[in-house]
Amino acid sequence: MAVGDIAMPHMHVVKGVKIGVTEAYVRYPNRRDLVIFEFAEGTNVAGIFTQNAFCAAPVHVSKKNLETGNIRYLVINTGNANAGTGSIGMENALKMCDAVAENSGISSNQILPFSTGVIGEQLPIDRITQAVPKAFPCDQTWNDAAHGIMTTDTVAKGASEIFEFDGISYAITGISKGAGMIRPNMATMLSFVTTDMPISETIVKKLLKESADQSFNRITVDGDTSTNDSCIFAATGQAGGEPIQNEQDPRYAVVKEILFRVMKRLAQLIIRDGEGATKFITVKVEGGKNTQECCDVAYSIAHSPLVKTALFASDPNWGRILCAIGYANIKDLDVEKVQVWLDEVQLCQNGGVANSYTEEAGVKVMSKPEIIIRVHLGRGDATDTVYTCDFSYDYVKINADYRS
């Protein structure tokens, strides 16, 4: 069950974006599992993808097609990752594009394919290509699309904001999916975010990278980096106005902040819906020499199975947190300067138990559904934050039974 606030907001229409959703029986019957996005001519599209060397066939195709520009469609299937599928998998990823091209009258290299689901099995490509025409004329909603990209997710995930410049109203709206095999440098995660504001291709790429670095690349469920992770940001420009061409444009900072909020919300929803999650955990590391070592410590804590199982059990075994800090490979760490809190309860002071700490206070804070682990390294002024969840019995059950 997802943790905390996971409600879908009102999803604002983005001018220049159409959506089609249908059932292709990729893995299960009577389930929406094929989604198509149609973008208006002139849309600028950017993407970032998994760092896994075994990246899926659709990732290869999407990267190549993005280089050609003038992207008009996205096609997404769930239930099968089309990863670890060799040359046949590449052919099938291209066939997905061909099927959309045949129904839209554009070139197949103007289409980006995405897949998510079981790794190592060939796509039922005939079912997918036969279902593609049913997704046209792309007249469905963001809510439909959010449900259509789910796999082990228990809830659909969306975020949307509207804003105004010079009397023109703009929208930024996006969806994501992901619940397991989530780790930084992308995850088993797909995210599609769009705006109808005119933004140059260069700035679309920059906005995506900067926003993803502080959102999707700051989450982890289980430390596994997937083969299929992809995040797309598209600016259709269909609401009108002058395009943002550079960072000096005063609108740039405003749009960046809104995009970051949308992506952060989508990223946090993935953690709130982590497989078997019962708690949402913020790991904030302060007092580092630089951001990288703050991230290293935060991820060391967030990835630790011992920390995550203690969180599930509401066991304030804070020695596990110290252990994770210690093996984060921070050079010349002075442990006597390290301090650790759970919310406002100080656990560790000057490398040992805090004078004010009681086991009762620790149990009380660990029983909450949302907890902040705060660490101060006493080395500098840098800070960074990572979001994670606990490990429960259900996490094991979900992943043990995933293919059944």
C-alpha cells in the first residue's frame, strides 16, 4: 500500500499533446497496457536514460531517434521490458515504431518506443502492432495514460501545474511509473512530462537534466538500476508566446522551479509506492565537504537492507545507520564530529549515543509512516537529500512472485 499523500491531482491539459490508451494483452488480459502520445509539429523533445550497460532495445532505438529530432510520437507498452532480447528485441522495438508510423503517416524515426515489465522475454509484438490502431485518434486523458503505464505500481502517478507569463496561461503536466528496481541514474522508471510553453531544444535538454538530477536521480527503493529507465520532457510551444532561448531569460528560473516541483513530486510518488513500502524516508546529509560525499552517505544509508528492515520493524537500531555512514568511503571522516537525528530525536552526538536519547523516544519516532534521517558530518557546508522507503515482507513476496 502506498504511503502518505498519493492522490492524483487535476491533470491540466497541455496544448499540442494527445493521448491514446488501449489493451494489447502484452501480459495480462483486460488491462490497459499500450499508451501513445502524439505531439504537435515543432515540439522539442529531450530524454535521459538508464546507465545500465544491458539497456533494453527500446532505449537504444529512442536514443538513436532522438538524434534525428522532430519527434512526434511516443509508444509505451507495459508487461514486457524487451530487454535481454538480442537482435529480435531490436527488430521488435523498430516494429513498434513502424506500427505507429503506419497509422500516423509520419516516419518511424520520429517515434520513441518504451517498454517496461519482465526482462528476458520476447515481446508479443503481433499483439502490440494489432492493438496500435485502437489507440488512435488519441483522444484519452492523462489519467488514462497514468494507469496504462503501471506494472507493479499500486497507484497511478501524476503531477500538474499551471502558470502564467504576459497574460498567457501555460501547463506542465506529467506522469511516471515505478515501484521496484529503483535506484539513481534512473530506475525501473518511466516518466513523461510535457509543457505547452515554447522552449528551445537546447533549453529543454538543460531543464530536463537539471531537474532530473535533483528528483529522479535522488530516489532509491532497492539499489537496483534497471535496463529500461527513461525520462522524457517535451515542450510543444502550442500555448503561444516567445520561446525561452537561454538561461538569461527571466522566465527560465521560474519554469525550472515549476518543472523541478513536478518531477520531484513524480519521483517521490515512486518511493511512496515502493514495492511493499510502509514508510517514506527522507535521508538528509549536511555538513559535507561537497555534494558528492553527501550523496554517497545518503545512498549508503538508503541502500542498507539492515537500515531499511529496522525502519520496517520500527526498531531504533541506530548503530546500523552509523555503520552505513562508516562504509560510505568518505576519506578522513572524523566520526567524533558525526551527529544523527530521526526527526527531532538525536541519536548520535560526537560519534556516540546522544546524552538526551532514550529508547522510548526512538521507538516512537520510528513508528511514524514518514521519517527524516538527518546526518551532519561536521566537515563543511554542502548538503543533499535522497528519498527511500523501508523493506517489508511484501517486498520479498512481490519480487518472488513477479513472473507468476
